[in-house]
Amino acid sequence: MISLRASRIVLLSLALTAPLGGTAMAAGSPVAAAAPVGVSVPQVLQGTAYRELDATASPVVTLRRTAAISGDVVRLGDLFQSSSGKALPQEQEAVMGAPLVGSPIVLDAVRLQAIANKFGLIWTPTQPNDNAVLTRETTTIGSTEIIAALRQDLITRGMSEEAEVELGSGLQTATIAAGEMGNIAVLDANYDRRSGRFTALVQTGSGNGDTKKLRLTGRTIDTVTVPVLSRALGRKDVIQVQDIQWTKMRSTDLRDGTVLDPERLIGQTAKRPLKAGEQLMLQDVERTVVVTKGQPVTMELITPYMRLSANGIALDPGGIGDVVQIRNLQSNKVISGIVTGPHQVRVTPLGQVAAAR
């Protein structure tokens, strides 16, 4: 009597005579059809049936119908998984090269069966048109990553390390294979130092065929470091050392008359409300008044041979460095002096105030 298992083998060997292969794709299609293996459905199923006689020696697997490939090769575990839930001992075995970005690969049942046979796996197609679609896992890069690569190249061509790089219109993002983020190279570039304009040919990818070349244009812009306020100040507030911070600014955005020396701001009084971070002009500040009109002051006369002091009354208000008029309380004479601090005025021999400044 013929056993049930033998009957299955006979039935499978007689079933279906039509050949089974990969689906042909139209020319120019982005989907690459894997080359079919010369095996018919009966041969595939018959081979599967014979292997059932020794099923304990080979793992039974199920098909992964879709897979996103993250590396340069397709591995066995990308196509099949164990029916038992356990990891396949051969799952890291390389099967073929990975698909290119934007060009999926379709493996038909014949090709899949041939792969399963090669690695000693037991897999049975559930239908003649069983297939697996393989795509390349991708990531998106933007102008930030491309500019970082361009900067290093342009610096070697004479661009200032402090300059900014601005790409021309057109490029927003580029899609590359996952894991290729660091593989951005400038193949060629032309840089005009005077105008700051450049053109560049940039390649993304590792050069294994899955690469993308971008032809870019743009410009570089010089920057300057400018002292600005770290907090908002009101009118008549005095600018202190701790109120100053530095910020980088494009030279094209710098206004004429912007103060670049913080010493010209520290100790000055705001003539109007000032915002944090804004460019400061000399007309935005004035000397802080440390001597007010009618206020008692100490006049000092300093020479290489003597130092004299006397009391007076300020006839003008003034900040440090300003020339003011003072009435000497002892002689009642009016003399000129330079404000050196709160209630302090320096006078010079023979009224040489202008020379003293």
C-alpha cells in the first residue's frame, strides 16, 4: 500500500506543468525583476515534497513579502523567517546585492525557491505568483549636511573660516541610502573670492553604484562679531560690562555706524529704550552724566611737581571726558575742566583743557 507521504510526492510531481519565473517589467520601469531560474512549478513543488521526507534536517520558513534593505547586500534573513519563531542559523548569509535607491527588486517564486534550496530551507510557495519586493532603506539629507561638506572644501580655496555658505535656490533635500549620511564628497568646485560666488559638484553615497551627484551654486558671506545687549534697557539706563554679549552677524546686514568696540558702550547711558541683541549706534547712547549743573565738585590740578585741589560748583552737566565750566568757590573765577568721575573735574595750568584731552 502506498503511504500518504508517498502519495503526496506523486501528486505534486504530476501537478502544474507551466514554468514559473520572475515577472517581466516594462523597459524603463524602476522595478528590477530578478533573473528567473529555469525551474517549473512542478519541479519546485516536487523538490519541496521530496524534502518533506527529511524535514527534520532543514528549517521550515515563511516568506517576508517586503523588506527594506539597510546595507549593501540582501541577507537570507531579509527574505525568510523561521516558522518556529527562532532565528535562522543562516540568516546573515549574503544572498545578493542590495537594490539601489528608487529601484526596487522583485524576486519571483522560482528565484525564491532556488535561494531556499541553496541554503537548505524548506519553503513552499502558496501560489504561483508569490514574490518578495526589496527596496533600499533611505534617509533624507538637507542643505545643512551639504553645506558642512562644502565649507571644508571652500576654506581650502580661500574662504574665511568665519564666512557663511548659502546655497542657491533649487536644492531642498536629497534622498540617499541609509547609512550614507557621512559619505558626502565635493568632487569639484570653483570659487571666486572677490564676489564670494561658487559652483560645486557634490556626490552622495559610497561610490558602489548607489550614488547621486548634485551640481550646486551659491555664495559665501563674510561675518563680523558685534557687541550687543544681553538684556533690554530703558531710557537713561547705564550700560554695564555684564550687559554686553557678542553675536555673529553677516557683514551685509551690518548698518553703517554700528559700534564694534564695546568700550564705547560700557558706562554710556541709553538715549532710548534698547532691545536685547540689536545693533547699537553711537546715536543710541550718550555719556552718563556724573556731574550735574549746580553740584559741588572737587577740582584737581595735577602737574609733574604738584597736586592741588579746590572746591567748586559745576555750571554745566557732563559725563566722563566732557569739558564743563566750574566756578571756583575761593576765587569766584570760572574755569574749564574735564570730568574724570562723579564730582571730580581735572583742570590744567593756564586753562589748557583742550590739550589735556
